[in-house]
Amino acid sequence: MRRSVRFYDDNNFPNGFIYQGFSVEEAAILDNYGLTMKGLLDGSLIPESDEEKSFLVGVKNEDKSISLFVQCWLKYYDKL
């Protein structure tokens, strides 16, 4: 998964992810990879690796067992 600039969602999580029910590890994943995950899902980024392709499949099928990235994104989406 490509690392990106820090991902913020001040509209839904104004105090950051860690204060909204995410673990330290989950918050770090969203902070560091959230823009990449969002871009893959909205089509503004094209998957460049098998990991990114698996992420798309996992989110589409809501299969949290595929990776921690899928698990974090689905948890983020559920809290919106």
C-alpha cells in the first residue's frame, strides 16, 4: 500500500481517529494510508500492487480477513 500525506477527516473526526474508538495501530494506518485507500475506492488512483487490488476486493466484499487495511477502512466507513 502506498503511503501518502496525512489523512484527515475533520468533518467526522475533528479530534483525530484515536479519540473516536480506533486503536493506536488503526489510527496510524488511517493517518498514513487513508488518502491512498480513499483514492483507490473513488477511482482517482489505480491499484499498483497486489496488496492494493486485494484491498479493493476486500472492501467490496466486506471481508475483514483480507488485511488490516480493509479492516480499518470498513471500521472507518461504519463510523461515518
